Amino acid sequence: MSRRSYLTVLIPAHRKALTRLLLSSHVLGVEVLRWSERYRPYIPRDWRLWRFCRVTVEDEPHALLVCAAAPGLTSL
């Protein structure tokens, strides 16, 4: 067993954000809209569009690697 590389990130907020992405505990639509809440029904995956470009599903790969509508995210 070895120490995971994401645990060596120095800034605590960045380390927490990266860990949340890895554990699917983030606030992207692909996870948040999966579950129905008291006043919000279940939303099908195809309807969970990315809030910046409205082209594809709001998921981790699109948000961090692909989307041209959010250059601040993809340049990280």
C-alpha cells in the first residue's frame, strides 16, 4: 500500500477539491441531479447539461478537460 499522489497537494482546499472529484462528492450536475430531493424530481442524465456551454452533460472530464466555454477551468 502506498500513499496516493493527490494527498501530497500542499494547499488544503485544492487537496479537498481533488479528493471530492475522485470520490464523486462534488457539486457537478452529473452527481447532484442524480438524486431527487424533496422539491426536485429525478433528472435524466441527458438533461444535466453543463451550466457554461449547455452542449453536453456536466461531468468531470468535460468540465476539467474539454469545455471551451470555461477557459479558467481547463487551463488549470
